Amino acid sequence: KLSNPLGVAEGILLDCKHEIERRQEDLDVDVATLKLLRSDSEAFEKDMTSILDRHRLNINKEWTTRAQVVQRVLDELTLVDQLRI
């Protein structure tokens, strides 16, 4: 090996190059996975926002309806009280 130091260095460099290429392939797969996860997360967030908005609207409608019922009951009680007088 010492008789051909350039050949040894070239062999080491080739090994390093192959390792870097292998790691780059692994990183490319990891980046693709992260992009997919980000896309899925964004889609999930949109879905959840839509569902929450729909439920908020339903709750709001229900509260409004119940408030109207309570107001009618109070109005009728007030009318009954007025008629008693």
C-alpha cells in the first residue's frame, strides 16, 4: 500500500464518493417522505378546519334557536303576569 499511495488515496476517495451517493439517496427518500407528510398534514388541517367551522355554525344556530324559545317563554310569562293585574 505504501508503494502506491495515490492508488490507496483514490480507493479511499471512491469509497467516500459511494458513501456520499448512498447517503444522498437516503436523504432524497427522507425529503420525499417529509413532503408527503407536510401535504397530508395540510390536507388534514383543512379538513379539521372545515369540520370545526361547520360545528361552530350548527352550535350557533342551536343557541340562537334556544334563545328565541326562551325569549318567547319569557314574553308569554310577562303577558300572563300583565293579564293577572
